Amino acid sequence: MSSYLLRRLASFIPVLVFISILVFSLLHLAPGDPVDMIVGEDRPGPDVIAAIRAQYGFDDPLPVQYLRWASHAAVGDLGYSYRSRQPVTHLIFERLPATLELSVLSILLGLAIALPLGIVAALRRGTWIDAAASVIAALGISMPAFWIGILLIYLFALALRWLPPSGYVSPAEDLVANLRLMVLPVITLGVGYGAMLTRYVRASMLECLGLDFVRTARAKGLAESRVVVGHVLRSALIPIVTVIGIETGRLLGGAVLTETIFALPGMGRLAVDAILSRDFPTMQGAVLFMALGVLLANLVVDLLYGVLDPRMSGAK
Amino acid sequence: MRDVLELARLHPFGTVGAVVVLLIALAAVFAPLLALAPPEKQSIAISLQGPSAAHPLGTDDLGRDILSRLLYGARVSLGVGFASTVIATGVGVVAGLVSGFVGGWVEAVIMRATDVLLAFPTLILAVAIVGVLGPNLNNATLAIAIAALPRFARIIRAETVRFKAAEFVEAAVSIGVRDRNIVLRHILPNTAGLIVVQFALSVAAAILNEASLGFLGLGVQPPTPSWGSMLRAGYPFVAQAPWIAVASGLAISITVLASTLLGDAIRDHLDPRLRR
């Protein structure tokens, strides 16, 4: 298992290198001089600009700039934000908790929607229950997260005044206030995610229901509930877990929109703000970190395979 | 005609989707005839008015007619959704065919490139590309296409590898058919069904991505209307004038839902494994 883990980790290194090159070069292809971003409105004299260029190494060839940036990034130094002058790593870790909390709670809500709905739809295939579940799922994936969020704010915060419309309080500071603030964002992100998962749960359950070992289990006279939970669901979970890994990127994309609507200080918002204000170091760090998150999620999924299906732990 | 009715009977949801997509496309094409007012015509005197006979979906903060803006916005949504998916399909299919057929380092490079693109959250990638190139219609289209491209390349590569080992390809090789003709005449036609399915499903995602970019202010720029940017503009007024957000959000949702239902039906029809 540990050698498998090591090999999986090693296979990420080339991808990570390519990602870092892409992130680095993409932003340096951008029109405009980064010095303008650093000095802001009042443009100093040419000697000051030359000094800044030398200090930041903008005059070096791009490969040299890349190697310097990448070697620092490898030891956790992502440079300083052009805007706030704070270390980028500090900004990222400040923003990480909100995004993590939003993502994890949304995945849980998504599962709470998708498992019962998808399982029932598969077991009642072809009935009105199945059709209703399919329509609910199609509706859920069609409604943009930002629209759901705006409607929720209108209904529950402005019209009914049950919940606060936006903002963020750390759970360590005040757990109740934190949860009250997270209800609407988690529904916003979790509903669409759950709808997407429902489609996979249904398809995966249908696939497993038709397999030989299910017929065997039924022939042995096992109760239907044990067949469904113990046999079908267990093997249906493997592709579902894969989907959760693959869709981490989509979840983070949804998090960007959700954080924007609810003014959550998260990673997605950090990345978008940095991109919009051409704050290169923050933008590079945030995007790199999110790509790393997607890779890590897929690694965790690989490891979960071993738990769900012992045959796979030694595979590959 | 009988075939069409038979298809409609087999896929009722898909038929509804197809009809709705067609209606929205017609509305987009004939927007100048259908719109009650020019979409950019401002009139502060009638700003934030609720639905009425003169303005069936109300007006926005600048007194512009929401229905007219929705009709013109359909051009942007469908146009970007369709154009970006065409680009993604074209480039992705070529990349998939080449990497699957040629193999070796060509395949390794193309597949690592798709790994890299897939590791980025789609929306973040699109935001980064538009952020770098500048927000406008063409760059939004390009960004959405690049984000959608790796899935096409992956799927077509897998099929190409599978067909390369098939007997009919071996037979073609053995009688001396040139590589280019094997790929174009023998492998590509066999992947056509899959390409159509992926295309149909990608259009819905592309429309949603265009709306997301518009909502973040990175899509087509004002005053040209797009559904995402209308929602963005209507958000601050949601308490006084909820119809702006409701109408533009509904337009996005209905279009994406119809495209999804249509895509699902095409998939179910063309993929025999799902026809049980």
C-alpha cells in the first residue's frame, strides 16, 4: 500500500510541474507591465522603476524567472501580494478554512440528497418516482449556483428574515453564527452538486443491480434490504467516489460563484480578485493551490478504492 | 415524419428539450422582430418597473425592457455555447485521434496536457484565460472552449486506441491503406456517435459557463445584454425588483435544462449500453 501511495504521488510530480509552467506562463503572456500593478496610480521616475524591475527580477529571461518562482514555491514561499504586500501563503491559509468548510458541507449535503434519491430512482426504475427523481436532478444541474444563491437570499434573508444574507464568522469564534451564515451558501452549492451526483448514483446502482452476484445474493434468499445495502450499494459506491474526486474542480468552480454572492472570504474569491486586479503572485499561488487540491482529492479517491474494494489496493 | 414521431414517443423529455432549444434559437434569430424595444434603449423615468402590458417582464435599473434584453441575450448565450463547443470538439477530436493513433511521445505529451487542463477547476481556468486576455465575447468563447477541450481529447483517444486494435483496421492496414485514410475513413466514423453525445452534453455546460463568466463581469461587456451580466446587474436590486434576477435566471435555467434533456436523450439513443 505504501509503495502504491508513493508511486501515485510520484506520478503527480510531472503534472504539477506542467501546471506550474502553465500558471506561470499564462500570466506572463498577459498584456501590461506588472510594475504598473506594484507602483499603482502615481508612476515614479524611470530609475525607481528600474530598481523595482531589478528587485523583482522582471528583467531576467522568463525561464530564469520561472525557476526562481518554482524553487521558492516548492518550499512554500509563493512570494508577496502586489496589492496587500502580504505573503501569498499567508493569504491562502487565511482563505482556506472558509472554502474547505463550504466544500465539505456541500459534499455532505450533496450526498444526503443524491444517495436516497438515486437509490430509490434505480430501485423503482421506469416508474413515476424514477421520472420525478430524474427531473429533479436535471433541474438541479440546470440552475446556476449564483441564481439559486440570489433567490435564497431574497427569500430567506430579505423577505422572511430567517437567516443573515452574507458574511463569514470563523467556527472557532462563534459556531452558531458560523453555521447560520453557512446555511444558504451550502444549499446554493450543495443542491447542484447533489443533483449531479444523483444522476451518477442512479446509473451506478442500475449497473450493479444487473450483475451476477446480486442475482446470487437474491437466490440465497437474502432480504432485499441487505442485497441493496450490503451488495449493490457497496459496489456502486466505487464509481460514485470516483465522480466525487473528478468533480472536485467543478465544486471549486461553484465555490467561486458562491463565495462571490455570499461575500465569503474563500480561495475562489481570492483567485478571482487577484486575476481581476492583475496581482500576479496571489493569482499564481491561488490557482496553483486549487489545482493541487484537485490532484489531492483524486489521490484520496484512489486510496478510498482500497477501502471499498480490497482487490484494488494492490492494483496498478 | 413517422421516424420523428417514433423518436418523440421513445424520448418524451428529449423531445421537450429539443422543442424548447429550437424555440429559444428562433427567438434569438428573430430578436429584432420580437423585441418590444431596442435592448439598449434607456429611460430612467421607467426604471425598475414591475411587469406590465408595455413591459411584460418589467424594466431594469436603467429603464431598459427586460424581455427585449433577454431575447438579444439569447444570441450571446446560444452563440457562445455553440461556438465554444464547436471549437472544443474540433481541436479535441483531432488531438484525440492523433494521440490515440500515433502513440509514443506524441500521445504522452497530449495526454499530460489534458491532465494539466483537467486539474484546473473549469471556471477558474476560464476566469484566468479571460483575465489574461481581457474580457470580451471572443475571449470568453475561447476560454470556455479550452476548458471543455480535454474531455473530447480523452474520450476520442480511448476510442481510437480501441479501434486501432480492431480487425477492420488491421484489415485496412494489411491491404496498404494509408494512415491518414485509416483515421479519417475507418476510425473517425466509428467515433461519430460518441462525438455527437459529448457535443450535446457540452453545449449545456458551455451555456452555464458563459453565464457564470457574465455574472463575474468577465463575459460580453455592457451595454450588450447577456443573461449572466443581466443577473449580475439585477442582483443589487433583488429586494426592490426581483423580476430582473428571476427572469434572467429562469432564461439560463430553462435553456440549460432543455439542452441537458436533449443531450441525455441523444446519449440514451446512441449508446446501446444504456438502452436496456
